[in-house]
Amino acid sequence: MTAHSKGKEADLRSSPTLVGDKPDYSILAGEDFGFSSISGNRGDGLDDAIQRTLRRNCDAVLQIVTPHTSGLRIAVDKLIREIATDLEARMSRAARGNERANDPRGKRRDSDSQGKCHADSPLDAWVTDILEWTGHRYLSSRADSRRTNDLEARTLDASYVVPCYEAFLLFVAHHVREYCRQQDVTGYPNLENYRLILPITNKDVKAEDTDTDTSSTDYIVPTAYVDPADFANVECGMFSIDSPVERQAAPAPHLVVADAEMVRDPYDYSEAEIKLARKTKALFFNQHNRRFVWGLATCSRTIRAYVFGTDDIWASTEINISSTRGRRAFISLLVDWSLCSVDRLGFDPTIRYEIDHTSGDPFLAIDVVEMDESTGNNVSRTYYSQQCVGAADRLTGCHARYFTASASLGTPDMPTFLIKDVWTASGSDSVGDDRESSFLTVLHAEFDKSSEFGGRFSRLVSTGPVPISQGDLPVMDSTATAFAGLPNVSRVRQHRRTVVKWAGKMISAADNPSQVVVAVADAMAALNAAYTKCKIFHGNISDRAILIQQTADGVKGVLADFDYASYAVDTGVERPELMLFQSIRTLDSPAAIRTLLDDGESLLYLICWLGTFGANRAQRSEYALRHAAGLKRNLPILEWAQANAEVCARSKRNHLSTLDSFDDNILSHMRDTNGPLHPGAPVVAPAPGVIRDPLILRINHMVVILQNLLDVMAMHRDVALAVLNASGTDDSFESATPPRISMSTKKHYMDEPAVAGPSKRLRS
């Protein structure tokens, strides 16, 4: 790997645009081996998340997108004035022309024999729609108006607003393009830095399903529809300055700037916010360099702008399009979006979408600041990725992403590294926030020479904060940087990038269930060893924390993702953003001191999830497609994917409170009730009045329960390895499966440990 010069670093940090020569190519969108297609883009808990995090009436929302440099700010202000002045003048002429169209023939001027004014350019056609949107009084007498009396007070249908809204975007984009072309003649500005904001034609103005009838066990029957007059949707995207100013066909997902939701009634703003939140999750999932997301909600003639951050959501005060001041405010926002640096749009300029001009294949160029071992200085190195193996799919939280990458531009399809891009869990804004690297350093020092546990923990290459440019100044990216000026930033997170050696695949990309069993067993043994030797708990077991490595000796599991780890005596560690696999006690009390059994409980949930939806991407995709088509009902286990910790904990507690409940809600829905991922029954809950935790009898029983779990997984691992060795290179999921746990072993797993009092099993 070569070190770039300081000048090159600046170029990399301030990568000017996300718009390529082919804005319609499909690129790396949602290529994820996780569970986003099943749970990540569902709407569960979004209303609760919005209620907790939304700050309304923030005037500063419209200010965070303004350009960094004073020179560009002056140019932008000048352009805004020119567009606003031209719009008002054209609206005034159009209004007078419409009034004269109803005058007696002798009083008409500037009109043809039918009394209709000429549109001398597309601008006038757009102004006609904008004029109707404003509810101008001159339109009340127009025979061909789409509205009738009381225009200024009448609430507009959502579907009616769509062409008017699009006309406004096109009007502003036309002026931006002409301004940039004119300035380019004099050498300013650099057109690669700027873009047109245009409406995208794949808008949704159709009726859509709402609640569904789940009385059928196999099919979902739509029971209600939404009137398209109530809700409509338009996306706006960024396109090259040389693009035609018109409604654009659907671009690659990474070119979408914002979603706009139109509603008919002010009371529907809350529903629009949920729709925006759902689209925001989809954008985080598909746009692998998104730091935060913009959104717009429009009701009749008012607009609200939203910023969806890592932990907070802010909404602007209403922009009233009926007023001159409101129209200018909307023009200002669109011009700022067109001419600002991409980080102000919410993108990360250090992750760039590019095309290999030799093969035509898309890839990501990812900049990482690392220490050059030969000089001891920090340098910017670029890695190249063709696959995102873990896309961000959360509305709030650290928005972690995972990329397989190569250090050579010529071999992006032969990854040797795994890059994790994350907003830190600790909340520190310090460049010294090295939580994960500190734990990995301790673990490697202890286990690198171990014949049993050597190589069981991910190998750190580098980690550090992500620098971006603000104007001409490089700064360390953080929530304080991204949302400077916005009120009540609830948590300061540092944007960091970690590079580790790529073990081979994530557990959710396993070739067969036996590989999953081996990886989980190895992960549990590694967890136990980390605690025994180093007093370290993992704290964030998930599908992205366990890697599968194929070696000459066979398959083994590698434990990764230590950014939420803690020592045995630590308190107040933050709860991870993904609550799906978290223990009930962690969900109830995130500040409580963790135990090793919290990680063991997470492993049980991971096995249940993989066993239900499938142990590889193909099986999970099959379920997701059938579910989307209405052929599969929502399964009880999906309640674990709630955004609300209390609801998630209650669902898990209910499902695991008795053996019958666990069987009815979880085991009976698994793909293969005789397969190796079928975990049998969990350790049962204590009697009422004791600690209400269905997996863990803590204090006296802890060591024995842990030993039970280790014994069961070790047995499963031996059987799984035997199956893998017997099947050779056969990666089929239809190959022979390990036998189920014998009844004697299953009873050992189900029984409470024979310590500290009599055993009490809860049954329904």
C-alpha cells in the first residue's frame, strides 16, 4: 500500500461529487448478508422512535446545509435572489395574463385569438403550476383551473401537489444550470462540485396496503387501502449539471438526495414522518456513504424540512409556499442542496462510488487514515470494495457498515480486509477513542500463542477517526461536526473506521447450517476464554460479530466487533443499536454490569433467528420475497426486532417464559425442526419473584448454566464437523444434518442446575 501525499489527502477528503458519467448504473445497493430484507426496513417502532427523538420548529435546520466558504456563500445568496426575483416576476405576469383571459376581447393584451397567454419557455409552464400551488386569487376565475372557489383556504389533495412541487424543483434547477454554465466561462465554479436537484419519476401516488388480516396461517389478505388523495410520494435526486432539466428516470439508489411525502390534512403530518423514517432506513441501507438523511413533508401549501441524524431528528418550522418569504426559503434550500459540498447533503466524501472503466464494474473507494510504519506519520490510504456485507439499516444509532475490501485497485473482487465504518458507541468526540482496538490488543497479547484460541479473534490492521474537509480545513467527523448549530444534540459520536483482516465470510453468509454450528460453538468458547483470561465481555453478539474462516484444518469461527465490549467491572456501557440479539437484562437495564451469560443469551437468539429465516442469504431472501408478496405472515420472532427496548424485552420474555411458549412461538416456526440449528428448549425461567430473566439464573447458578451451554455447543460442534468432513465440498443445505440432541442431553440443557435449592420448571 502506498502513502498519498498531503495534497492528495485533501483531494480525497473533498471528493466533489457522487455523480458519475453514468448516473443510471446500479451499484452496490443493499448487497447485505444480514437481515435487513426481513426486519431492517420494517416500520415497527418508528412512531416511538420519532416521538423520542424529533425536535420540532428548528430554524437551524435550513442553515446546516449552507456552504462552508464565505465566497461561495456570497455567490449562493446572489443566485437565490436572482431565482426568487425571476419567479415572482413570472408569477405576476402569469397572474395578470390569467385575469385578462377573462376580460372582454377588446381589453386583452399579449394574448392570441383564444385569449390564452403564450408560454415563451418551459419556465412559464412551470410557473403556471407554481402559481396554482400558491392559491393566487387571480386563478379563481380560470375555467380550466383544477380547483374552484376559496383557493387560498382550500386544502389541496396530496396527489394534486405533486406536479406543482416538481415544477418548483425544475424551475430552480434550470436557473442553477444556467448560472453554472455562465460562471464556467469565467473559470468559476468547478462544475464537478455541483449538481442539479431533480424530481424522480418513480414516485408513489398509488393506493397502498395498510393493516392486514393475519387470520390465515399462510396468506396475508389486504383489508384496507389509502386514498391517493391523502398521501403521495416523490423522490428527488442529484444529477450532473449537464443533465436535461426534466423529470428523471429512477437513478441508482446512491443518487437519491431526499424523499418528499405529500399529505392532504395537517393531522397526517405524523404519518408523513413515519413514511419519511421508513424511507430514511431504506436510504441508510442502500447508500453506503450516508451520514445523515434529509426529508421533506408537504401539506397543501406548507413544507417542513427534516434532518435524520444518528440519534436525533430535527424538523424545520413550516415553509409557507403561498408567501414570497416562504417561496424564497424553499428556493434557498434547493440552491444550497445544489451547490453545497456533499457532506452538507449528508454524504461521506471519503467513501466514493466509482466505475472501473476497463471492466465497467462499480466499486467503492474508501479512504482510511493509517499510520505509516516506516515513518510513524498518519497517511491516507485508499481501499477498494465491491461488496457491502453489512449495510446500515437502523433509523438511529451508530449506523455501522461493513465492507470487504482490497488494497489494490486491480483486485477489488479479491478482498483481504474487512472495513467497519461506524459512529462510535462510547459517544466520545476525542481522537483517542480507541475502544475496540484496546480490547483487541489485550486479547491478541493473551491468545496469539495459544494453540486452542489463536486466531479466534479478529486481527486489527488499523483504526481511527474519519477526517473530512469543511471548506479548506480538514476536521475530524463527528455528530458535533455534522450537526453544528442544531439544538439538543443528544449524543456526540465520533465517526471512525476500523480495518481488520478478512476471515472469509460472516456467519449469515454460511454455506450450510453445520458451518453455523461450528462458528457459534467457537464464538462461545472464545467468549468464555476472553472472560476467564482477560475479564472481557463482548456485549454485541450479532450476525456481524461472528466470522467464518476456512483453513487447511477445516472451518472455524472468529469473534469480531468489540466496539461495545466491556470489562467485568464496567458499568454504564451503552446498549447497542441493534436490540434484536440483546439479552433481556441488557434491554431492561443497559447500565447494569454485564455477565458472560448476556453474551450466551445473545447467541441463543442468533441461532433461533438463523434457524427461522434461514442460515444463508438465499433462504432469507426467499422468505423476504414471499412475505413481501403476502404469502407469508409475520412470525412471532419478528417482535424481537422492535425499535423499542421495552417491547423487545417483553416479547422475548413472553416467548421464553415457558417451554410450551418457546415451542409455539419460536421452535415450531423454524425451517427445519430436525436440523442442526434447532436449539431445543432454553434454560427455563426462575420462579416468579426471583430475577425475571428466562435464560439466566444469575448469582449461584451462573457458572453451572454457562458450563451447560458450553457442553451443548461443544457436542454440536463435533457433530457438525463430522458432517462437514463427510460431505466434502458439498455446500448444499440439503446435505445430511447432524442428529438432534439426545433426550438425556436435552434434559441436561433444559434442567436448572442442581445448586442452591430445588429445581422449579415453569410450564404453561
